[in-house]
Amino acid sequence: MRRYAPLYPEVVGSGSLVNALQAVADRVGYALTVELTSSPGWRRVAAQVSFEDRSATVLMARHERSFSVDCWAGGVHMATGLSSDLSEIAGALHAWLRVPRVRELVAQWPFLRTWELAEAYECGETVSVRRRQLREAAERRQDAALRAFVETAFAHPRLRVLSPGRSMHWGTFSRRAAPLVCSTT
């Protein structure tokens, strides 16, 4: 931990990021239980919080003072961000476990960002957004084969309800597009 002392004196003084983050959360009155992540190589420089289907991980950068946060809901990556302020990180973690919508979270904590698919996941619109994004990608690339594949697949009722995706050379269809409950308020 000595190499981190110039950038993270409070973490080094506490012995780990878990201890330092827990101390900040306790001092401010946040009801957070900060735990070690499952990655064994990150014992002193990583932390995790979770509640029900939500979780967030925090990692320390090595060559600059920066804490990286990744927020997850139901196994879906919902938001990410960087901050040099451990108090700000604790506040964002506390909010993430309690704020109902990712858009509200990033409005409250501007160092975090989200994306269209995360918001679509919350409202059960993942399939339609992914379908539109796949069509747009085919158009941008002017890829006639991909465009034909997309349109043919979406014409089949059994495939139309699945969440589409693609990797380098593969088209995928997944049942894993289950939404969180979305409210209009």
C-alpha cells in the first residue's frame, strides 16, 4: 500500500479501500455495508456495496487519484463514473442503492453517466431499443447483409420478442431482457 500513500493517504491509513469507504459512509450517516469484491488481486484497492438486485463496485486508479464506480442492477451495467472525492463516491453509492431510477442518480451525481440501454432496461424497452440500434448500425455501416439479417430476424415472431445483439461476427438473441418495474412518475 505504500505506493498509494501519496495519492490515497486516507485509504492507506485505513488499510484498504473497504475500510476507508466504510469510515466515510459511517461518518456521514449512510447505512452502507462496504465489502471486499470477489476479485482476490484487488484486496486493498477495491470495494463493493449491494442491496437486493443492485450493486456497485469501486476501484482505485494506480497512477492518479481517481475512484472508478460501476453501478449494476439485475446484472445489467447501469452507470459508471470517476471521482477523486471519496465522500462523493460514498454519497453516490448510498443514492444508487436507494434512488429508483438511473436518470435521477446521474442528475444527483453528475460525475456518473448512463446510456440509453440502461434507461430502456428500467422501463422494459430493451428489446425495441436494441432492435433500433441494430438497424441503425447496419445503416451506418451500409452493410446490406447485416440489414437483411436484421429485417429477416425481426419478421419472425419468436425472434422479435428476444433481445437482439451482435458481436464481431455473430448475431445473438437473448431472453435476458427482463425489465425492472417502470413507473411514469
